[in-house]
Amino acid sequence: MSCIRTQQMMDAWLDGELDPSTGEEISHHVGQCADCAALKARREQLRATLQAAAPRYAAPPALRSAVLNQLQAAQQPPVARPLTTSRGPSWWQATAMAAATSIVTALVTWGTLGKLSAPSGEQVALADQDRRPVREQLVARHVASLSAPSLIEVPSSDSHVIKPWFQGKIDFAPVVRDLSAQGFTLLGARMERVSGQRAVAVVYKIREHPINLFVWPDISGRDSGAELATVRGFSMGSWAAGGLNFAAVSDVDAHDLERFVMALQAPR
Amino acid sequence: MTIPLRLSSIDANSVKSQLQQPHDHANLRRFESTVLVHLDAAYNLARWLLNDPAAAEDAVQDACIRAFRFFDDLSGPSPKAWFMAVVRNTCIDSLRSNKHHNAAHEYDEEIDGIAGAQVHDNPEQIAVRASDARWVRAAIAALPVEFREVIVLRELEEMTYKEISVIVKVPIGTVMSRLSRGRDLLSQQLGADVKRVSP
Ligand SMILES: [Zn+2]
């Protein structure tokens, strides 16, 4: 075990993140090397200083009750009422109103998906589907996907591996393109649902930022050009083509997402 | 270089099936018992990231609303890490949208790492100051946010590298290198003499 390697792994060792045998090697080296022992001593002193002097702030009691009150207000009875009445706010309207007053991030009106976000009679008649506006669902699915292990079900950078994986799972053929030349690495794909419909998410990344490209059948059948939006701080690009809806969601900045959308739409 | 990190395996499916149920009357109770139990951790992170008690309260409140609305989508091994990721995103949004440009700026080795770490005090002053909580707090607050967040999550919240990587959305190796760098910077700020072997 060299000094460089010992010092690179010193923090992981002290934090209990190393496997025991590597820990043994570091411990052995530190016992024989004054420089590395000195680094260990500095780390231990820093930890002691932080534990003595850096407070762990507790949430003020008023914050706790304010949060509970707000959540109780947002909590609406489930789907027991008739879905077709126009009296009183529906669940999704109530949630949207609660959100509008409480969430600082402005929601952007969004043409392409806006047409799907108003619950038509057909949509609300289905009991179990997610009735939030589509753009909200997509952000939620994107956020959820970032918690391993749900991001990718078929890991591959090869579109010829991913495309056959979809067969038998969906009744449409999503576009899976290799965009590595443009800086977007294909990571894989997984099954998804959008508004109760089967969908897929093809996952790319650029500079460690994952991009989820959601694809699902388009009810209207009309093509529409790409629109870019920011929803809850996430960048989104959406369009419809060839009977499919596409929506790319990521925390990359709008410029990178625009490049991604352009690259996907570029003629081969 | 490969780093032989120990990855703790947690049963993701049990948490997921327990939490992924439709909205019902018990939903808020379940949210309280799985997510809101981490309100102190959430506030602590927001307080350190935003350096402002009122802004931290606002951010945590917004994060709770977001988290509740996405509660059905909660998946992954750790509800605490999931919630902390929402809190952290809310804080980063707040840093970006408000005028906290100093705290939100990208880390610059030249400016922040070297110039920022100069200590002019003599050793006795350093010893006195190092025991002073205000001095320690100021040193942490002066860290660029990408180092501050991993230091707070590790030192104060005692979260694992795996959990921190989920919250900060960087690979585990990056968590490790940011912690090392952050601790070096803190030690320098606090007056310790940091000597590292150059590769
Ligand atoms: Zn050594």
C-alpha cells in the first residue's frame, strides 16, 4: 500500500466505507508511516472539532406544525365522489391549487402536454391511473428513477440490444438512437407508465446528469414541434411525431437539453 | 484506480411495496412516519446549505409539499435519502433563483482552494478560534456548496457514501473525493497544516 493510495482512501477508511481487507492494509501502512499517520490525526482532530462545535440544527416546532397543516389542507378525500360533476375542485385541481400557493417554482404552461393535462371524460373514468398533469407525472417519474435501482432495467449502450428488449412488452416501436457523437451516452431503458398508458424511458447521460426520454403512444396522432420548458427546476423538451409522444426530462440546463432534443430529431 | 468500496445492500422492494399504495386516508399518516420523521435532518441540511434560518424553513416546507405529492413514486432503499434529495434539490433551486450567487458558484480551485484557505493568524489565535463554535460554523459556511453538502451529510447526518451519492446525484467515488477535498479545505480554514503527498 503506497502513501498516495493510503491518503486517497483515508477518508473512506475512517468513514467505515472500505472492505475489511483493504482497511487492514491501510491500518498497517498508517502504523508504519509518519506522514499518513499525521493525516489520520488531522482527520480525527477535525471530526472532534466538528462534533464539538458544529451544531445539528433541529427543525423549529412551528415548522413542523406548519408542514402538517399544509399537508392536511392538501389532503383530499379519495375518488369516492362522481368524477363528472363540476361542483367543487377535483382532486387534481385541489392539489394544483395547493401547489400553486406553496411551491415557489413556477409551473410553465406547456402546449404539447397541456392538451393531455386536462382530464377528459375518458381519462378520469379509469380508476387507478395517475391523474396529475402529464408534465408533473414525468417530473415525478424522473425524480423517482434517480433512486437506484429503478433507473435502468436493461443496461446497454447498444440500441440493438435495447430495441429487442421492448418486444412483447409494448405495442409501439420507440426510437433508440446512439447519440454518443453528440456527447450523450446511452445507458439503457426501462418500462414506464404515463397517464395509465404503457410507456418506455430510454436513459442517456451527459456529464453524469441522467436524461430520461419518455416515449408513449400519442392519442391525437398529430405531430407537433419540440417545446422546451422548465418544470420544478427540471428541463423538459417535448414533441409528438409518428403517433408517439416524446418527453425528455433532466436536471441539465436548458441548453444541453435542447441539444439533446435536436440530436434526437436530426435526420439520420 | 479502482476503489474497493463496501456497498451496503438494502432490500429496496420491501420499502417500495410498503410505500407504493394509492392515496387514501392513511396516506398522510404514512408520510409522517416514513418521511416527516426526518424533518430535523431536512432542516439541518437546508440551514447549512442556505445559511439562513428563514430561507431554510421556506425550503423545507416547499420540499415537504413536493415530497408528499411525489410520495407514490417513492422508491429506492432509503426514504431518508429520498426525502433529503428532494430537500437538497429545493435548496439548490433556491440558491440558483435567489441572489445567493456567492454560495452557488462553481468551485474554482485557484480562487476558492488556495486564496480562500490562507490563514494569517498565529498558532495561539488558531487554537483559541478552533474551539470557538462561531469560527467553525463560519469555516463550514465558507466552503463551496458542493463540499459543504457532503460534509454536512456525512459529519452531521452520518449518512453513508451510497446514500449521499443518491442525494447529491454523483457517483460514490465523487462523494469520496469531495469529502476528502472538503475536509482538506476545512482543516486549512481551521488552521491545521495539511500536507498531502503529491501524486
Ligand atoms: Zn504513508
